[in-house]
Amino acid sequence: QVQLVESGGGLVQPGGSLRLSCAASGRTFSINAMGWYRQAPGKQRELVADNTNSGDSNYADSVKGRFTVYRDNAKNTVYLQMNSLKPEDTAVYYCNVRTFPRGSYWGQGTQVTVSS
């Protein structure tokens, strides 16, 4: 089992920045990828960005050039730096961790609201 604790959401004006954090504990040795998903009201949950143990990062087209996902492996923590935020980025953001061989764990979710 892997436990995840998220932090960093909130209210920000358009064009602003936020950084989300997600700390993992438990069977962290089995982690092979960490990342972020989001779900807006009335929409399906979608991948925002993730990062594998090999260092590869994947981003949704809508956030490329604005968001950066990165990890501190010593702290078993994944971050999502979000810049140039837009109202359409408003959603609940969920941390996700994938483990070997087929595990998947979710954080509790953190609300990000982009509004003037």
C-alpha cells in the first residue's frame, strides 16, 4: 500500500501560479511513476502530467509550456508547478502513483480555482 497526502491548492487569479505537492509513504520502493490528474465539474478525470522512474514526463496538450511536473525522490514527493493559470484549469487535482506490477493509488484531491 502507498499513502498519498496532497497540498497546495487554492484560489488564484488568471495568469497566476500555484504549486501542488504530493508526498508518498508506505511501499514507496514499488513506485514506477508519479503524476497528476484533474477533474472539472461535469467532466471526466484527465491526465495533466506524469513522470516515470526513467525520467520521462508526459503532459496534456492543454498544459504544455505552462505546467511542470517534477519529483524529489529522496522525499518521495511529486510536484506540479502551474504557471499562467487560466479559468479552464479550474478543477480538483488528484495525485496518482503507479506501482509495480499493476498498482495505482490516488490522493484525496485538492481544489484549484482560477478566477478574478
